[in-house]
Amino acid sequence: MGFLLLACSIFFSTFMVALFKEIERFQLNLLPVITLNYLVCAIWGISLSWDGLQQELNQDLPFLLLAALTGALFVANYLLMGITSRHFGLGVTAVIAKMALVLPVLFSIFYYGESFSWLKGVGIAMALAAIYLVNRRGSPREGEPSVKSFLWSIPALFVAAGVTDSVFKYYAQEYSTVPQSTYGMISFGAGFLICIPILGVALLRKKTRFQFKDLPGGIVLGSANFLSLLFFTKALAWFQGPVIFPLNHIGIVLLAGFTAILVYKERFTPANYLGVGLTVAAILLLLLS
């Protein structure tokens, strides 16, 4: 049962990343879809755990500010994932997002004084090498647009995802009595509230627009987002942390890689394949050391 729950979490997490490719294919508007996504997540959460949510809303102000910060980081992550997947592919996006665990590892060492072993050092070095290798691109096909002007999105996604994971680490240490699902729901709600003024300004300045077809896109993305968290939270009851986190990260990287190659026909060079392999090894070293 535990492996089934984990497999469902991995599937929906990968499906969620792949949806950013579909947003491009169906020419949906990214910001309205992301905004609707967080509304759907909040509705899912409220409908399933309203009593627990009411209780946790009585938490102190620092906790609520932490949840609001997480919501803001969620928005930044999704915008950057949309840009990165559009211009660099599903495989690159998944690897960068998961390799960002280097930052919470460093945060744990410097902020909480956790020990620094040679395994962690090797894992960090392998992670950086994997990021370089997975972003090595072959010669572009004839007529293929240049992506050089979007290279900034890769380090930006790495930092945003890493800071988000570091905030989760802080939450786990300082607010361990608050259920992860409840914390996620409050963060989703904060993400929606943060998106509203951003979307409003973008619509007024005609930087984006809202189309009816954005509605099903937001519903599907939000449902996948919520279900990935729901299944992962339930799988936590069956595995210890040092086991489930490597399995989850590796599963998402590998499934995203296969999906990129088989479904979206993304081209992987030998360096890219080596980068994916190093990603798996780095995850194991960093999370098991």
C-alpha cells in the first residue's frame, strides 16, 4: 500500500510538471492558470480538512507569515517552471527543481549546525555537475528558436526551489506539531491571494489575458498539485523520512525523463543522460548521508 501511495504521488508530481508543456501546446495563459490552480488547491483542502484548518489558523503570527512566504515562493516556482519547461524541456525542469535540494542541505549545515560529511560534499559536487550536464544542449535543429535569452530561468528556478525547500525544512524543525497537509493548504490559500493582485495588474496592463480555456487548465493543474501532496502525505505514514524522500525525488526525475523522451520527443545528448544519472546518485548521497 505504501508503494502504491508513493507511486501515485510521483505520478501526479510528474504530471503536474508535464502540464506546463500542455499549457504551451494549447496556448493557455500561464498566470491565470497558476492563479486558478491555487484556488482549486485551497478548495480541495478546505473541503477535506476544514476543522483542522480552522484550528491551525489560530496559530501565532510567525507561523502564518511563514505559510504566506511559502505561498509566494510557490507562485515564483510555478512561473519559473512554466518558462523553463517551455524553453528547455520537461527533463531539464524536473532535474533543476529536484537538484535544488543542495540549498536546504547547506541551510541545515549552517543554520542548524548539522554535520558536514564527505558524502554530503561529494553529493553537492555531483549535483552541481549534474545541473551543468543536463543543461548541455546539442546543436539546434534548423529553424529552432534560440533560448539564450531565457537561460536566466534555470538558476532562478534552482534558487527559488531551493529556498522553498529550505523554508519547508524550517517549518519541519520549528512547527513539527502542525500537520504537513494543513500547512500546505494554508500556503496554497496564500498563493492564491498573492496571485490575485499580480493577475489584476497584468490584465490591466494587457500583459496577459484570461480565456475560457484557461479554466480547465487551472482545474487540472490544481487537482494534480493537491493530489501529489495528498498521496505523499499519506505515504509518509508507511516510510521513514530517509527512505521516502530519495525514492520520491528519484522517481520524479526518472519518470519526467522518460516522459520527456517518449511523449515530448525531447532530445537528450550523452551528457544529458550522464547528468540524469548523476542526479540520481547525488539525491541518494545528499538524502542518505
